[in-house]
Amino acid sequence: MARKPQIILSSLDVDRIEALLAAIPASVFPGKAELQAELDRADVVAPEEIPPHVVTMNSTVQFSIVETGKEFCLTLVYPRDMDGSTDRISIFAPVGSALLGLSVGDELAWPGPGGKSMTVKVKAILYQPESSGEMHR
């Protein structure tokens, strides 16, 4: 298995995601253990210390699924911010969980829908709250 890339997370994102994970049973969110493992292995820093090339919550990210070559541009959001629009992805979606904390150029294999593995590759970050001075969004 390929080595996982280093991930960097803001302390604010970690606190909010851990609160969500504590409140939701694994039967409702099958990827709970994988997302918690990512939080546990992350380098956690203050929001103002997040580098501009790292995917954080509410970042707009251009990425691809390596196996299919399909490219997407979506904003990574909390479940409460999913509003039916097609330009958002929840942190609880498999791709959303995979994107969190990755840097531009990183690839990460992640369990996809139905248990089939997929590889997510970050191409660009079009917007990141921290680099825009929005530390507590």
C-alpha cells in the first residue's frame, strides 16, 4: 500500500469534526473510523498557521479521481451546509473525507462508495478561508 501523504489540519476544523463524529453513530456514517484515523494522524496547527496549499473546511478545491480521470471543483463543507447545490461536498462523503488536509499535488487512496478504493488527487485550491483571513468561519 502506498504511503499516505502528510496532512495538516486546523485546530478549529478538528474540534468541529470531532464534535460531529461524537454525535453520529457509525451506522449512519460508514466512513467514521477512517475519518477519525485521519484526524488522529494529522499535524494540527492553529488556523492562522495553515499553509495556503492545504485543503481545509470550506475550501474550494479542484481535484480528480485518478481511476476515472474525472475532474471536479467543489467546496468542502460540513453536513449542515449541504443545500442541494452541486458545487459542494460534505466532509462525510468519501471524497470529502479524503480531501481534508491534503496539499496541492497530493494523492490519497480512500474507500469509495460500495467499498471500492479510489484515488483522489488535489489539483488546485481556488479558495481557502484561512489564506483569505477568515480564521473562524
